[in-house]
Amino acid sequence: AVLQIDDETAVAITADSNTIHTKLSPYDGGAGSVAEAIRNVVSMGAKPYAVVDCLNFGNPENPEILWQFKECIRGMSDIAEKFESPVISGNVSFYNETEGIKINPTPAVGVIGVEKLSNIRTLPFKNEGDKIIIIGKTYDEVEGSEYHRAVHSLEQGDAPKIRIDDELASANTILDLIENDGDYVKYLDGEDELDITATHDISAGGIAIALSEMAMSGKLGCEVDISKVPAEDGISDNNLLFSESHARFIITVSADKADEIIDSIDVDAAIIGEVKGDSLVIKKDDETIVDLAVADLDDAYHGVIEKYMA
């Protein structure tokens, strides 16, 4: 959420947690929960300002649980320190288990960011013809992912690795692009134009889900070529689409400024497609991998409870 404070200032607020990642790799899961919350406020155009948390674990008299707790805190502390965002409040809840069955370690993290009203950005696709840029490198990191859990019923392996320097670099890239762009408030009034028209972080579900969310919220389709995505060598198509590697964003930009924007970026980035039509089309070179109507995506996404209860 973005809340207006005065005529020039707003705050962005978000909360995140990834219990599966934290169960598999407490350090990376804890740090990743903070990183995801930070990416959320950055996507809204805000610089992260402070962190709050609620840490929920099992019985700390169990050495494994105490180790999970310590490693989770270490990861959270490392990335908060890197972003100079103090943890200003929080609480700890232990003994969350019944008859020896414990909950997954759950670091619930909130982040608040501060921004100019002119820097607000949102995730929906806005305009046909806008170019789609991915920022950050994708690694073969699907263990602990939504893809593994939903498709293969797996919760095992190593969580995506947190790369703190990459996280800061990609976040600063987004903030710099927005800071040097047009005025969002004037854009809404038709008095200014934006080069950076949409921003979204990549997290649960990977690239495929991030693109789907941007398409559904904007009621516009897109066509992308995943062969252009900066990625680890040898990664499969499925893993490329659903990897939950950190430090990544998707942005859309006006077509006439796309090359100039790419040339200005110092981290891994590429133009992977454009906003067009009314379907989510994902290709690899000339082969179509996914072709789904945005209306069908929206129905599947928003109709889950209704269909489940029918």
C-alpha cells in the first residue's frame, strides 16, 4: 500500500514471509523474506526506511529450532544492515507446536519505505507497445518454490541463495530509473509522460507469475522470449520460468526509450518482449511455450475459492 503523507511525500508499506525457504535454509529464508519486502516497496518507488518483524518458531529447547532461529536472525540482520534499514520493532513467538508437530519457521517481515509522490509506480501493464525489461540474473533455484510445491508436491532441497550485493544493486537501479523519470501525479493528470510505466518484483512463482500478475492487473497481454533472459547456463525452460532467485524485477518502458534505458543499467538486464494483445505469450526463440488468454488467467487466479467451494 502507498499512503500520502503531504503534498509531496508518501510512504509505502508491505509485509512478506517465506516459510518454506526458511525451513529449508534458515539464513537465506530469513534474509530472503526481508529482501522480498524491500523489493516490494522499491517496486512502488520507495526507498526502504525501516523493518519490523514477528518471528514464529517451535520449541527453542530443541537445538535444531534454536539453530533455525539464530540463522534466520543472522540473515535478516545482514540484509537490513546492507540497506541501512533498522529493525525498529518486533516480537518473538516460541513453542508453536502441538504434540511434537512444529510449524515451519515463520519470519513475518514488514518494511516501510519513503518516497516522493512523483515517484510512485504500479505493477499493471499500461500501454500496448511498451517494452518489457527484466533486471537481475536468474539462477537454477526452484527448490522450495511454488512450482515444486504445486506441481511436484515437493518441499525439499536448498532455498534460493541470497546475494546481498546483487540485491542492493538491482534495487538501486530501479530507484535511480524512477528518480530520473517523469512525475507520476502529473502523469495521472495527463500533464507528463513516464518512461518507466510499470514495475514489479519477481518472487513467489518466478518470472511466469510476475508477468501474469502484471497482465491480469492491466488487462493487457504480452509476448516475451525467455531465451533473452540473463540466466545461469544450462537452466531448463521450466526452471527459468519458475525459479525464485532473488534480486530481480520486471519493468515496462516506453518503446522509444528502451535501448537508452538498457544502456544506462549496470546490472544484468535485457529487453525480453513487449506489451501486446490480450494473451500471455511466452516463447523460446521461435517456439511458443505458453499462450494463455489474460481473461482465463484472471478467472483461474481470482476464482479459486469460489470453484473450490462449489
